[in-house]
Amino acid sequence: MLDVHRGQMTWRQLRVLIQHLPPESSTMTALRNELTDEELAEQAENGEPERGRWSQLEQLTASVLDAVKRLEYVTVCSNVEHKRDRPEPPEPTARPGAKPRKPKPKITDAARERLFQLINGGAA
């Protein structure tokens, strides 16, 4: 910044210098952490994962972790005798900017009874 003030570097040169910092740098991390949800969604739509809140290495590590969890789950499920003994499927690793999955809605007893009546011809 002092070079810009002294006239030894232009604002454009400073901008280019900042833009080409590695994603893991403290400056880029601070800039990413200041992104709003709208800006993050816009960058996700434009296909710029390098501008996300995690570096590419961290994203790949999370993907490998998810794959290992899934393989472990499949291995356990294939070696269990009864379906009731199967564990719950693993949750994906939480990633910044990605909202957690919404749980599937549970059917109520009243809705279950109404559906049973509809299926069995009691639609009156």
C-alpha cells in the first residue's frame, strides 16, 4: 500500500497482485469471509469455485472424506444380515456456502389414514 501512496505502484498493479494471490492466502481468506450469501450464490452460478470460501484442496479433501464415509457405509450394509441392522447413511461433510439438506417430511397419522382410505376406494 505504501508503494501506491508513493506512486511506485498503480492501483491496477495492486489489484492484479491481490487477484493472483493463492486461494489459501490470508488476504484471499479474509476477502472470501466477507462475501454475502448473494455474492457466494452468484459466484457458484458463474462456476468460480476458486473464489469460494474453501480452497480447492479443502474442497477435494472434503470430497474424499465423503467418498470414504460412503464406502464404509456400503461395506457395512453389504455385510449385515438383516436390513433393520443397517446404520443410517452418512451425512456429507458440511461445506461453507452450502445449506444443509432439508429433512424429508414425515407423514402424520391422519394423512396416513386418509391415504389408506383413498387407496382402498374410500374416496368420499
